Amino acid sequence: MINPDIIKRNPQILRDNITRRKIEFDLEKLIQVDSRRRSIQVEIDKKRSELNKITDEIEILAREGKETSSLKEEARRIRDDIKILERQSEEIEKEWRNLILMFPNIVHQSVPDNEIKIVRVKGDPFSESYHRPHWEIGEKIGIDFKSGAKISGSGFSVLYGVAAKLERALINFMIDEHIKRGYKEYFTPYLVREEVMIGTGQLPKFSDDMYSVEKDNLWLIPTAEVSLVNILRDTIIPEEKLNISMVGYSACFRREAGAWGKETRGLIRQHQFNKVELVKISRPEDSYVELEKLVEDACHILDLLDLSYRVVLLPANDMGFSASKTYDIEIWMPGYKNYLEISSCSNCEDFQARRAMIRIRRKGGKVEYAHTLNGSGVAIGRCMAGIIENNLQKDGRIKIPEVLRDYMKLDYIPL
């Protein structure tokens, strides 16, 4: 959630954000509702002050044995007025909250408009005549799209044999590497409460993209970010315990599986997929340094796997709802003949912390909102697809990256 003070203090920031993100939002309605909300609260405070004065007068007169009936009647009227105002306040508060929860995070000033900015390229894009898309190879090594569709419908897959082993090896390898770099491992629930999804920004705006269990009002997580961030919801963290680095594997569930077309094929977009997620909770003054570290931690995995990739800074109109600044890491896919996003690393500043009430207590006692960051470390299915396409040999075998051979007990996957 944005800082509500901006609505009154400097609404131009919000207008500029709408323009930069190229979105539609009824800002004037939010400004009007916010003004009404503030004015009602002023009236309530004023009435309460009047009531306190009258109550004090009644006590004084009562001790002196003087008449108080007229003052008591006035006090009763003021209490009735306060009840009416409080009901109005509750109604306007709901409307205000529904509006402000739909407004995206403020874009950082360093973020470009319209076009991506290529920050770094590692390795050379290449594609030989024998390279093929991973979905043409996958069925030979245990990626079964037909069984996935038979069990659950389109957008699902079944892994068996060496493909299942590779998936498991990638998860364990990534978590082990991130632990070496200072992250603490967590394994969190896949089903979460509505307020938890609100905390990280999936709800209410993206409810149609999520899977839910209506009977229990629970939601399937689209990423472990949701659970990891909310471990610290409604918490005041002593400053000396920051900064916090968390890593967690989870299955991820998303109803949206992309538009029809080439990039929806294979493991690129699935309704259920596996991912290792990185989350940081930091002091506000450290968060942009932590963002750069987060990118390096995700890139480290690709370096060890010897995959070519590039890092791009997303433009304002292509960033996620909760992000203030986002880097995408894209691996080269020779069978796909294009770069493919495998990780998004974002600084959400205090946007999620305000929604989830994650705060810091400074050494001097001051309490303020923390900053939250998240990034994939990395997406398992896309990483597997990258290994299959990049490591396909001329003789038809798939070379296992050296860092995975102890996990796989294999050097090559025969086709």
C-alpha cells in the first residue's frame, strides 16, 4: 500500500505514477474519499473533545450538588452524534481501503519508461542446427504433457524418471547454494489466508488469476514470496536483527497461463510449477544495495550452471503491481531462439510492509516500516528447459552441468 499521506500532501506523485505505468485508475475518487475520511475523523475527534469537557463539568457540578440534567442531555446528544459519525467512518474506511489497495506501488526514479534497459550480458547467444525446443525433446526424457493434461487439463505436466530426478536435483542444488550465501531456509504452507494474499499485493487486484478454496477462504500461493513475507506480518523487528534473507522452495499455482502462442508451449507457462524463492526484509536505507545483492544471488545459480543470460531493468509500464524497481534475468534458449525470463528481482520498498504491518524498531525506539524484496532463485521448470536446450549435444545426449552431477549421479542424459 502506498503511503496514504501522499494523497493529500502531493497527489501529483500519484498522477505521474499512473502516467508512467500506463494504467487506468480513478485517482480523483480516491482523493475525494480520502478527504471525506479525514474530515469525518476530524469531526469525531472534535465531538470527543466536547464530550470530555462536558463530562468534566458534570463531575465538578455533581460534587458541588448542582443541577447537571441539561449537561447530561447534551452529553447524550453528542454520544449519539459520535455513533452516527463512527458508522459513517466505518463505511468510508471500507471504500477508502478498497480503492487504495488497488493502487500500485510508486515507480522508483531510476526506472526507465517504455523500453527495457540491458544491464549485463553473460555468454554469447548461439543456436546450432541440431538445437531444438525443449518440448520436442522433453517427452524422451520423462516430461509428459499428455498425462498432465489427462489428469488436470492443459497447462500441467507429469515428470518421471530422469526428468523428475533433474527437477529434484535443481531444487536441492539451488537451496544449498543460497544457504551458502547467507539465506535461511524455510518450507511454508501452500494454502494461505486472504489477508496474507492482500499483504503481498496479489489481492484484491489479481483475484481472477489465483486459485482459491472458497469453502475455507484459503488461496493457493502463486509464489513462496507470499508465505515468506507474511511470516513477519504484524511484527515489529528490532533493528539489530536486520537485514533478513530467506529462501524457500514451493510449488506455485497460477490460473493465468499466458496467451495462446509459442511461449505457452512446454514448461514455459504452467498453471502449477516449482520455484525457489528469495526474500529479503531490510532497513529502508539498505534496500537498494540489497536489491543488487539479490540479483547477484540469482545470477550466481546461472553462472554455476553455465547458462548464458542477460539482466534487464524493466520499464515502468512492465513492472509488477507491488514493485518499485525490478530487474529481470533472462536465459538464452537456443531451441526457442530467444531470451526467456527466469527470475524477477524486485524492491517493493514499504509497499508490502504497510499492507502486512511489518515494522522496524530503531535503536532509539522509533518504529517505521521495513522494506521487502523478492526474487526467483530461480524458476525450476524454465531452468530445466534451459539446460535441455543449451546442453543438447550433437550426438543427441544432454550434458548434465558439473554442479548437478553429484545430485544426479549422471554426466549425460541419453535420448
